[in-house]
Amino acid sequence: MAPPHSLAPLAAIVDSYQRLLGEPLEPGERDPLELARWLDESAPYCVLAHNDEADPRFVYANRAALNCFEYTWDELIGMPSRLSAEAPNRAEREALLSSVAEKGYASGYRGLRIAKSGRRFWIEDVTVWNLLDAEGRACGQAATYRRTSPASEPLA
């Protein structure tokens, strides 16, 4: 079944990862459209991206990420990405994103996040990288992570 949204952001996500990290986001040989569909619908790990606005907004989240954050596509896409972290943790998140903007990518990050329900959870072994356009200019940032762990009780 085709997703109700465009897979176009995945081309930049996959290409930028390869260009900046020197390895494929998902090993193996696949047709680009087949890979995009698999990453979107079936990947056992989260992939998210936001644009490069002053207050970046989510432009992409795969099914695993939507499930992790407990949002639908329509709820998450367009939402300021800073809202994925609680206010006290936003400074740490912003420092990470600034470092990525300067260096191209960062790996091994661990950060506290909050789902729509208020459930708090850790994202672990996170890789964040710049999204590059066809000319190699940064146009946003993407992240992937394979592990989460529970944090303390949900917020009231």
C-alpha cells in the first residue's frame, strides 16, 4: 500500500547520510523507490527530519518514528521539532543541532524525548546529520535511532 504522503524527503535523507557519513543508511542493494518505501513503512528503526527554518519543523517521520512519538503523520509534520523534547532539555538538543550544522553529523547522542501522551523516553545511539540539497547546501537535519528506553513516569 502506498503511503498517504510523498517519499521525496527520503531521497535527500538517504543521499545526505551517504555523502556525510560515507556509508549507506541501510546496507544492501535496493531500487531507490523500493528502499524509500521500506524505510518509510517497514524499517525497524526511527528516521525523522526537520527543515532549516529558524524554528525547524518536522518534514518527515517514518512509521517507526510516528509510533514512537505517538503522533499521526498529519499531527507531526509541520510541528516545531523542538516540541519533541521537554523545555528543560531543549538547550542540550539545540547544542547538538548547532554542532551538527557546523560539523555535518554527530553519532552516539542520547536524549530525553516526550511522546504525545506525555510518556517520556530516551532515544539512544542517535545519529544526526545535515540534509543537503542537490548543490550540497544544508536544507535541514535528519536523525535516526534504533533504541529507546523508558524514562520516569509520564507528565500529568
